Amino acid sequence: MGKHIVVIEGSPRVAKNTDRVVGAFLRGAQEAGHTTYKLSLAKNRVNGCIHCMQCGKNGYCAQKDAMEALYPELERADLVVFASPIYFWQITSQMKAAIDRLYALYMMGRFPHGDAGKQMMVFLVCGDADPAAAADAQGFFSGVFEKRLGWKNAGTLVVSGTSRPDFDLEKEGFLQRAYDLGASL
Ligand SMILES: Cc1cc2nc3c(=O)[nH]c(=O)nc-3n(C[C@H](O)[C@H](O)[C@H](O)COP(=O)(O)O)c2cc1C
């Protein structure tokens, strides 16, 4: 049976490396018959959590932005893909803001965790030729989502070397690898 796949894409740039990798992945997943939903944090502004705690009282987040549409998608997702460039050896602030806003689901008792936990994939894109530049961000996802919240990691793709002048995402096989990850689900 087809899965429902949600991608949170944390690059502020459209049509660059992270966006293209996500595009290839989505093509593979859609061709394999899965349904998909993408939140682009380049095209949609998502504010950080302001700790107002209205979610605990009202049952929904007080801030009205692209997270409103994401919450129900995420709840029904079988697989959540976090795709982020590496900024200062970590995920982007845009990605962190979206993750912090998942606190609203947590406060409403609807955060998928433990036995109800999701499958996830992590795509990280760094300028450095050494993929170790993404290690701390990988540690963030495995520490928070796998170890603390019980999600299962279904795959990690690290794209490294994007700062090289002759870097070519397609020729170096990264688009194919992303497509294959989607197609293999
Ligand atoms: C503010 C900033 C910080 C960055 N820090 C790192 C870093 O710590 N390590 C690294 O390998 N690349 C770093 N980069 C390079 C990006 O990871 C790289 O350009 C990546 O391809 C950006 O993703 P995009 O092409 O999808 O926009 C940084 C870029 C910016 C703008």
C-alpha cells in the first residue's frame, strides 16, 4: 500500500542543491505510487515557537503560518523527511524553527512518539567535501527523533562538496541516490 510522505525542506534557496535532491526523491516516491506533501521553508515563512503555551490551552498553535497545514499532514504521514543544508555544522534556523513548532503537537498530546513513532529520512547538504561536516546535524536527528522519540531512521543521505567550483549534483550521483531512496519505499 502507498505511504504518505511529508518532506520538511529547510533551505532558504529554491532550485539549489537541497531543493533539487528533494525534487528527485519526490519524483521517485510519486512514481512508486506514494502520496507526498512538501513544506518548503524557502517559499513559506515559519516563525519560531514563542512559548506562549496557547497550544496547551486551546488545542492548536496560536501562530498562523504554514505550520497550520503541516500539522495534519505530519500526523497522517508514514514517513517524514527532514532535508536541510548545513549552516555552521548544524541544520538551518528555518528548519529548527519548524521543528520547535512541533511542540504544539506535543502539548496537544498528538506528537507521534514511542510505538506510534514515524519513520524518518534525513537529507543533509554541506559545502565541505568531507561529509563529517554534517555529523553534528545527523546526531541531532538521531538523538532527538530516534533515541528520545522512538522514530525509525529509514535512511540518511549526505551530499557533500557543494562549495567546490566544479561540483555537479547530477554527475556525482546524488540525484540518482535521492531518486532511488524515493523509488525504493
Ligand atoms: C550561513 C552559512 C553557513 C554555512 N556553514 C557551513 C558549514 O558549517 N559546513 C559546510 O560544510 N558548509 C556550510 N555552508 C555551505 C552550505 O552548506 C552549502 O552551500 C549548501 O550547498 C547549501 O545548501 P543549498 O545549496 O541547498 O542552499 C554554509 C552556508 C551558509 C550560507
